Amino acid sequence: MKKPTKRSVDPATIEMLAHTEGQGPPNAWDRYDAMQPQCGFGQLGVCCRNCVMGPCRIDPFGEGATLGVCGADADIIAARNLIRMIAAGASAHSDHGRDVAHTLLMAAESDDCDYKIKDPDKLKALAAELGVKFEGRELREIAHDVAEICFAQFGQQHGELVFTARAPEDQLKRWRAAGVVPRGVDREVVEIMHRTHVGVDNDPENLIKQGVRSALADGWGGSMIATDLSDVLFRTPEWVTSNVNLGILKKDTVNIIVHGHEPLLSEMIVAAAQDKEMLELAKKQGAKGITLGGICCTANEILMRHGVPIAGNFLQQELAIQTGAVEAMIVDVQCVFPALGKLTQEYHTKLISTSPKAKFPFAEHVEFDESKAMEIAKQIVRKGVENFPNRDKSKVHIPKDTSPLVAGFTAENIATMLGGRYRPSYRPLNDAIMSGRFRGVAAIVGCNNPRFTHDKSHIEMTKELLANDVLVAVTGCSAIADAKYGLLCPEAAVKYAGQGIQEVCRAVGIPPVLHLGSCVDNSRILMVLRNMVVEGGLGDSIADLPVAGSAPEWMSEKAVAIGFYVVASGVYTVLGQPLPIEGAAKLMEYVTGGIEDVFGGKFAFEADPIKAAHLIIDHIDRKRADLHLPPPMYDVPYAPRAAVESEIKEMSKTQ
Ligand code: SF4
Ligand code: MSK
């Protein structure tokens, strides 16, 4: 068994791993070790079971079978597998968006709905964008029309998804030329499933084209709808302060954790946990109150809007239960381990599943119904509170670690943050980049994966980028990793960033790492990039910007969909683990090379976070050179490579 310090760099996680070693059922790291060696064919992407003439597998060394029974080669098989991953990822995000649209429609149609429109300004802005009349109309009428338009995006059969019009003209032109502007969210996913059926699309590039179309339907469709309509219903986030890590759990309160993704339930749980009746009930049970915390992206949703503390990220879900201090873990969809139920048999924790789409072994199922949202939320919170007396004090072990954080950044408030409330603008951000004070911007997103030392790659990559004056934006479990390390505090600028970032962060009081929300909120990052282009001075398309993306510890199919919509939007993206296509040479060459000519972005794969950060910086420097921008304003530890430096000099001569 690996030492806890080899499994994680997070002190609370290390403490819990040491505390639970040899006790109870195996955790994700143990199961990962037990799974070794993992199937090489699967890792290389060259096994296929799309029909029962197979399963087929291609020998990557060319000594065994080079074709499946139907004649599919490694590139065809890997491309089909890959875009099926995109279909699953895009479906997960988009189903989330569909549920939010449905709830907005319900709020608009019903008099006694527990959900109300909390951000009328965002609703009106959306109405204006979508051509919905809003002057002189009731909010509910406007919401109804906006919800219907968004709802229709999922089943639309032709035309272009409305929010693709937000993309810079140049990017849209590339998509049109390639024939990948998504028509309808569901249609693109269905077409992937059709094309990957035995004997349909057998051209790897054509398959990837449909993968891109579906991924764009996620980023500029389903995910964007999820983010925007959540803002309308629950309000657009503003800066908040909070705390993160397992130390937010308290010995003397009822501890309830929400885990999963959708804000519909967690928003109501926030309200129910503050309800007077629930707080009194908690006191009756001998507790001093109710502590609510989150895990994974539902945590990010309620952090961004309410400052609810975060208990941990993806790989900490089992550890939270193992503190022995969690009365209820309430789960909905995505990234929830099926192992949790068995684990709760060893502790008093109630695992409560709530989505009709996601049931779990040993979980108690209380189905969430948006039409009775508050009633059900209270019912669930009550179960947690009434479970407090069952806590076995001898099993309680809560690490002390917590870190303060600042979150709540959006495409909207980045303009106010730098430009001021009276003259919100992206000008200061663009100017900071153009002057070389900010060398560029990198988005670091995505999961944890026991293949990597937990959190290490997120943190090391972030620190390296900051030291080199690259501003960092984060979402998902990456944001939680950085937060635990103190990188989401304004003081982190002084401690870790180069002089350029320090100057700006000091002047405006922001952290050097901006938390933009959950996985679906990667759509906020798309909007930031789009706003940077629209502001001017940094080229005509997202592909021109000195920016890059990374998911250093990714694991989910959603991450593949995100990767593809980001690359297709023009962003160079470095993944910590390769896409599972290494056995398909032509496909590999395409996604790391040829795809750039079509969309302006491409993938690179690098497991070492420092080397990955340097790939990102090299790319940023190249883009700076293309834009005739000066080198970084201040000395940086990773100086522009000689080749790029001479390019910059050449360019400035021609200015
Ligand atoms: Fe084998 Fe082709 Fe069937 Fe896949 S689709 S299992 S490669 S025969
Ligand atoms: S929760 S998809 S582990 S970021 Fe969004 Fe975290 Fe990745 Fe799930």
C-alpha cells in the first residue's frame, strides 16, 4: 500500500488516509491499486464492443489482429470510443441544463413554486439577447418565454444553437466552414450514437467532427443554459468568502453534506438547513446547530451563491464519511461513487439519493420533486438532524485543516472587478495582457484521479503559472484543490505570483486565482474569452488570445466533452493524462496537430505539472509574439524560450 503522502498532498486527506489505514472497506486509492495492471487495450483505446461479432481488440504492436471482425482499424475504433465519451459528457452537462430550464419554466407557470426569479437583471439581459419582449411585462411572463426558448434548444432539429452567436465571428466562421455548428443538443448526441453503430461512420476525422459538434452543443448550449438559467433562478454570483476542507465539519453540530452537481436540490437544502424548525430540532437532538458543506460541483454552486463551505473535492467523498461526523450525505448526479453506500454501513451516515436518474446501493432514496422542493428538502434535512444521536463519538475523527477562500467570479463581474462598478469593462484585463503585466491567462479545471497524487498537479501547475505572471482561472475540483492550498486568497498573490500579477491583485484586492464555479460553469470561461476578444487589441478570435487550458488530473467523460469544446473554441489545452487514443496513431496526430488548422486549438498531453505549465507558457509566448506584444513586463523564472524571444524581436521590428 502506498504511503498516504504519496496518495495526496492535502494535509486533511493525508491525515484521514493514515487514520483509516487497514480499517473498513477499501477506498478509491486501494481499489485503483487492486485494479493494476489496468487493461492496456482499454488505455490505448483500441478495444471495441460495439457489436457482438466482437469484442475486438487491435494489437498495438502490429503483431496480432490489426482489424476488427468488421474491418475497423485502430483509428476508427479509437475515434468511435472517444466520441462516445463526448456524447456521455455532453449529455451529463446538458441534462443538467435541461433540468434547470424545466425548473425556470415551472417557476414561471406556477403560483406557489418554491423557486423564484432571484436575478431579474440577468433575466432581462437574456430576454433582450433572445429577442423576448420584456418592457412592461411581468417577470414570470418573460421567464416563461426565455425558458421555452432554452428548452427548445435541446430538441431543435435544424439551424444553429442560439448561444453559438455569442462566439466571436471568426470562431463562428471556422465552425460553419467545418460544418460543426450544433443544430440541437440532443440531436448531436443521438447522431454520435448513430454514427458509432457498427458499419456507419468509418472515417476517424469525420467521427471527430461530430464529436466536436456535440461538444460545442455542450459548451455553447447545454452547459451555457445551465449556468445562465441558474443565475436567473438563484442569482448571478458575487464575490464571497468561505472556507474549505474537512475541518469545516464540526464535532458539536449536525453535519450534512451535499454531493453531486445540480443546484436545484442543493439550493433548497441551503434554505432548509437554515430553517428555524430544523435548527430547533437540531438543538433538541443535542446539537449546537447544523453545518452544511459540499463536495464536488454542487459544493461549488452553493459556495458561489451563498458562501457555503466546501468539505472537499472528488477524492475526498469517502473520507468525509470516514470522519464519523456526517449525519447525512445527500447526493444527486455525477461523480458520486457507488462505493459510498457500503461505506455508510460502517458508520452512522445516511446516504440519501434524490434523483430518479441516480440510485445507489445501500442508499435511502428520497426522490426530489421540484414542485415540492422545500417540503422534500426539509424532509431530507430532518433525516440528517434526527440521525445526530446515532453518531458514535468513538469513531469521530475530524482533521483540523481548513483554508479561507474568495470565490464568486463570473464573466460579468470580472468587468466590474477590474474596470470598476461605474465603468465595467474588460479593457483593464486586456491592457494588463498587452503591456505584459499579465503574460496571459490559463484556465485549470477538472477532476482528481487516483492515478495522480491527489491535488498535486493542480497546485503545482497553478503555482508555476502564477510565478510566471500567468493569471489563473479555475472551476470544479481543481478550484477546490487550489482553495485548500490557500491559492484563492488575495495574499496568495504576494506569496506565489510574479510582480505583474502582484501589482494588479494588490490594486484591486483580488486573488491571483479566480474561482468561476462548477464544471458546467466552464461556459463562464468561454464568455470571459469571448469578452476579451470583443474588447479588442488581442486579435479577432479566441484562437488569437494568449490563453490556454488544462485539466491536469481529469478522469470523467464530461472532461472529454469540455476538452473538445474548448479546443474547438480555439484554446490550446494540455491534459495530464492522454485521451484514450494512444493506440491510434493518425487520430493522435490529428487531435494534437491537424485539428488546430480547422479550429485554432489543439490538445497536448503532459503528466508533469511543471512541464505542462511550461507548454502553456510557450504557447502563450507564441501568441504574444503573433500579436506583436512585448515580452513579460517583469523578470520571470521561466523566461520566453530563445526561439520565441527571437520571434518576438522580429515581430517588434516589423511593427
Ligand atoms: Fe468488432 Fe467491428 Fe463489432 Fe467493433 S463494430 S466489435 S470492431 S466487429
Ligand atoms: S465534480 S467532473 S470530479 S471536476 Fe464536477 Fe469534480 Fe470532475 Fe466531477
